[in-house]
Amino acid sequence: MADGSLNLFDLSGSVVAVIGATGTLGGAIAQGLAAHGATIAVLGRNAERGGERVKAIEAAGGAARFVQADALDRSSLEGAREEIERELGPCDVLVSAAGGNDARASVTDQQSFEELPLDAWRANFDMNLVAGALLPAQAFGPAMVERGQGSIINIASVAAHIPVSRGVAYSAAKAALLNLSTFLSREWATKGVRVNTITPGFFPADQNRALLFDEKGEPTARARQILGATPMNRFGASEELVGAAVFLASHRASGFVTGTDVRVDGGFLSATI
């Protein structure tokens, strides 16, 4: 547009913290937000992987900084927020993309539901609820409330809506993340802080590639089952999450949007027999 003020998706001047930006999906979101002008704080424990993400963003013309943080440690996250404020400015957007699946809490032909170990359940809730939404919101949310503006974007999963057949603990943890996000959207609605979620469908990433593809790169039986339940009959590409993230990050584009779940799932949750 000729008038830059009308560009709904220009994030120039915004500071965005992305927890989990060292991963496949969080990294794609971080790079996509940077491409729209945001300055990115890459949060994670691994300095080497974080530095690689920063280099990738800078190589594409964006601005980024690695900030070491443990998403399971509130004081670590609060320290990261203080560093971001000191070095980059107040955080306008928080993307919580931390998560994972402890496969020990999966129902399989070899393990029934009643045999699932409690520590694996707790690991899934730690990764996907505590690190994926709870502690980041506690560490970053109050500063946004104090300033009267902010956007929090939590990454859910189709498993939050319909539990997948094997990952029962992962599904339950993501459902809890979705519920907490909805609560926070109401809690902070009059404070200028918007809280929304993105629900990815099935995206190949480092942690699930062996589940989806065999050693020859062909889809596994499990992958064919997933594709058969996805109307678009394909997996998502990580870059396809960027549009939803940019929309929810931009106050001009989504200033009246809170408590919403944006599904990027190829129609998976719309499928039926």
C-alpha cells in the first residue's frame, strides 16, 4: 500500500519473544515475524542452536538476539524478560512454542492406558502446559498488563481438540493449554492484552520425523493414516504457520481478536466419515 500506516501486517518497531524458536515450527514463526519487521528475541536453553537461528534471521535481513532461558523456570523467564527490556525494549508479543511429547505416556499395542507411567504424564504436562503456556504468561503477562497492550500466542495442537489415538498425555496437556489460554484471554481482555492460540495440524519436525517417514523417506503406515484423515491429503509446511502468527501479532490486524484459536490443519478437524 502507498500509505504505510494502512499496512495491517507491518510489525516494524515491535519486539517479539519466541520461546521454542530453536525448534522447527517456532523457528519458522520467528523468521516469519522478523520478515515483517519485528525484532526477535530467540529464547531457549541451547546457545548454539539459538545462535544459529539468530544468524538465519539476520541473513534474511531481520533483527534478532539470543536470550538464554529455561521455560520450566519462572525466574529464568523473568530474567530473560528483563534482558529483553534492557537490550531491545518492552516485549510487545510473546509466542510460546515450547512443547514436546514423552512417548512413554502413549497407548500402544504393547502398553495399555492403565500402565502409563505417572512421571511420563507429568513430563508431558511440564513441556506442553507449564513451559508451553503457564510460566511464560506469568513471566511476561504482568508487564504487558502494566503497559496496557500486548499479544500472547500459544501453540496448541489438533490433539487438544480430538485426542490422538496414541499420545493421550500429550493430547490432555495441549487441551489444558487451550483451556488456560481461553481463561487468560478473559482475565486480561480489559487490560489491553490479547491471548490467542494457533492449532497446527500435522507438520513434519525433528521430533516426529521418524514417526512419519521411514529410512527411505517414504510415509509410514502412521503417516498414511494421518494423511487419510486430512482433507488436503498432505502435511503442513512450517512456513504455513507464519500468516496466522503475523495476524495475531499485529494489533492493527487483530486488535479485537482474543480468546480465538486459529486452526492451520489442512482441514483435519473438519474431517468426518
